[in-house]
Amino acid sequence: MLRKTFIAFLFFCSSICTLQAQEFQAQELQAQEFQAGDIVFQDLQCGPLCNAINAVTKGYQGKDFSHVGIVVNYQNQLGVIEAIGSKVQFTSLNIFLVRSFDTTGKPLVIAGRLKKKFHKSIAKACALAIASIGIPYDDRFLPNNDSLYCSELIYAIYLNHANAKTLFKLAPMTYKQPGSKAFFPAWIDYYAQLHSAIPEGKMGLNPGLISRSSKIKIIYQYGTWLQ
């Protein structure tokens, strides 16, 4: 049931109606001119699974992030390529920004930009992100299985396969409660529904890790996180 709820939430996030997006007008967008290659971090507030993700890795300045995407120019529109719902897909900026809010109604989103010395990687990464549209969502959060979860997408598009170097580093992932040897109940239920072992210790990354990377500079924050 938990897995179905989580997947249903991701489908909901990927198809929020245009009317809601239009209610969040360009005033905030004008305050920050996005560029292709900007990385956008989001607190989706999706319940127990997002809470478990947030608990194991804090993001930039201690903030909670459970989702991440990359800004691209696709079909003459600036928007976000993200792994959400059933696959990697393109989402308009306005729709991306209306998924979760702080207590004042501002989106729980921050934007980061690669530091200048890494700008040469952006064009290729954006092209690879666009080429990734349609790849299935990785609901098992495993490496090298022909599917992608949100952070894995960002990692993959910035991976230079020629020399095996990458902009963002992988780390052993944990599904256990901090300070405990016990798995979060939410993950136990989730992987039981998948009939799959919990991939404890497998290499991966999450939005919080990416947001704290020394390779990017946080350039804009919309909402206010409760600490």
C-alpha cells in the first residue's frame, strides 16, 4: 500500500493541473532568471518515504530535499527535466514550483548553479537530460538498471564516460534510522511490495548530497524551511 501511495503521489506531482501553475504567476520567476543547467531542489513532502529520505541526509544549510531536477531549454521552453512519476519527463517551471509550499504559500524550492569552472559541462548535460526523456523511473533506487531516480539522473548526465570522472560523487546509501540498526518501517513496507531486498549500502546519492556539493552555488531560495 505504501509503495502504491508513493507512486500515486509521484504521478500526481507530475500531472498537477495547469490552472494551479497559472495561479503562481511570473512575479517570483522574474526575481530569479533561470538558466539552462541550473539544478533545482525541492521538498516534496510526500509522507513517510520523503521523511525517511530527509532524515538520513540534510541538504544545503540543513534543509530537507526529497527531489531534484535540471533546468533545460526544450522545444523553445525553459523547464525542468526530472525523474518523477513513471519516467523521466519535461515539466514547466511553473508546474514544478506549485507542488509544495511553506506556511506562507511560497514554493519549497531552491536553485543552484554550477560554479564557473564547470560551465563547460552544462551543454552536454542538458543534451543528455533531454535524451533521457522517457527512461523509466527507478523505483528500486539501484545503480545500472536501465532506469533512473531523480538524483541518479543528475549524476548520470554529468558523468564523463570517457574518463570515468563525474561532477557529483556517489556514497553508500542507508535506509536505516539514524543512530539505529533498524530500517525505517516505510522502507520495509516499500521494498516488501516490490519483493526486493532493501539495497542498504549500495552506492547512490540523494538531493541533499547534491545540494551540498562544492561544485555548485545556491543562487535563489523561494520558501522558508522550518528548522
